[in-house]
Amino acid sequence: MSISAVTGHKDTPLLNLTDVTKRYPGGRLALGGVSLGVGRGETVGLVGESGSGKSTLARLALGLLAPDTGSVRFAGHDPYRLRGLSARAVRGRLQFVPQNPGGSLNPGLRAGEAVAFPLGLHGVPRRDRPQAVAALFQRVGLDPGLARRYPRELSGGQLQRVAIARALAPGPELLVCDEPTSALDRTVQAQVLDLLVELQDTAGIGCLFISHDLAVVRHLADRVLVLRHGQVVEERPVADLWRAPRHPYTRALLAAAGDEPADLP
Ligand code: ADP
Ligand code: MG
């Protein structure tokens, strides 16, 4: 059972988007009135095909973009307006796991330095950082010896684990994961998903998990929202969605995931 089922995420979602719209300059409406809540320790899946607005929603949640209308709140704060030192503590509670870990890591920094950097920002003294980095490497299933390597010397799965370790460094309560496994091959993808599930179970870290692939979301989400052309067309507990998808678009996504609902118990 997820923590949210105990604490009741409906009372106080940690992350709350209400009726959010966003249009890029010159573009069409990327999000057309989306509401979404993620409770403490809850994992919410967001699925939809390419261009449906998933990454836009992630950027809004992280405060990298401001909505045109509607509101975004993380722990009661507007993430877009978080600035300065006092904001840092709040920012540490909300972290990002990107799609392309290779591209998000500075090629000139060793893996250990990439993870040590946010530790420094969040007040871990320099002398304590090597040990903290080693602990984070272990936590994500990496040999701490790999901390000396540069990104180009690591595999895709190892890079994604480094990106997750870096996201864990400030002690987040919520991870926004935007297609975190779509650049990885199947086996490695499963290992990284297992790691995210474990973090959810053992540390109670919540997750907004974004993917175009329902089969992936199914492994770790409590609840799934289906996004199409910037609108939520279906929002259900994951098991219900699988058993009895309501919207034709959800059925199409399930078929694309190679797992027809009728085949399942
Ligand atoms: P997804 O992550 O589901 O593929 P996005 O949120 O990236 O979708 O994109 C939603 C829509 O917004 C698409 O039509 C896309 O072309 C458009 N879009 C995304 N980013 C930008 C941008 N920086 N400038 C203009 N249009 C954008
Ligand atoms: Mg995207």
C-alpha cells in the first residue's frame, strides 16, 4: 500500500497543479486546463504520446516555466517564484530525473563531482561530501569507485543512476521523472524502474512519473493520468485503467504498450 493511501493525499497534495494552461509563443496550446495532484509518497503516472504536453507539465511543476493561467504549488510554494537562499531548501525537496542522463551531466565533471555539487549547495561540508557521495552511489546500486569516472566512461544505465543519485542528494520528497528510461534498452530500463520503486517503498519518495509508454508506468504508479493534446482524458488507479480503460485513446495506448486489457487477470 502506498503511503498516500494512509495519509490521504487528497487533503494536502505535495504538488498541485490547478487548471493550468500554457501556450508557447507562436505555438498551439500545449496544455489546456490541466489539474493534477501528487500526494506525499505517492507515484502518479502521466502518459501520452509525443507532443501531448508531458514535458511542458514537468517544466511547470519544476518552476522552469510559468503557466499562462491556473496555479502550480509545491508544498504551498509557487515553484516559478522560488528565488534566493530560502528557496533552496524548498527546491531540494523537489528534484528532477531527466530523460537523457548523458546530456544532463556536465561532460567535464567526474560522476562523483556531479553528485557532490548539490550536496554542497545544500550545506554538506566539503570534508563530508566524499562519504555522502559514496553512500548515494551505493543507494542507487553503483560501485562508489565509479565516482572517479567521467560521463563518457559510463554506460547509459550507469549514467541514469548517477542522475538519480544527484537528484537524491538534497533529500527530496518528490521526483519529477520525465521519460527516465526511454533512452535505455529493455533490461536496463527494468533495473532502473526497480530502483525507483525501491526508493518509493523504502524512502517514501513520491514521484511524478512521465512516459509515453503505459507498460512502463504500470510498474510503479498508484494512479495514472492520460494526457492527450494538452488535456487529461482519463485519470484512474493504475489497476482500473488496465482492466477497464474508458477512453478510446487510453485503449489505443494500451494496445501500443503491447498488452491488451483483455489478456490480463
Ligand atoms: P511531450 O513531452 O508530451 O512530447 P511537450 O510538452 O514537449 O510534449 O510539447 C507539447 C507541445 O508544445 C508540442 O506541440 C510541442 O511542439 C510544443 N512545444 C514544446 N516545447 C516548445 C517550445 N520550447 N517552443 C514552442 N513549442 C513547444
Ligand atoms: Mg517530452
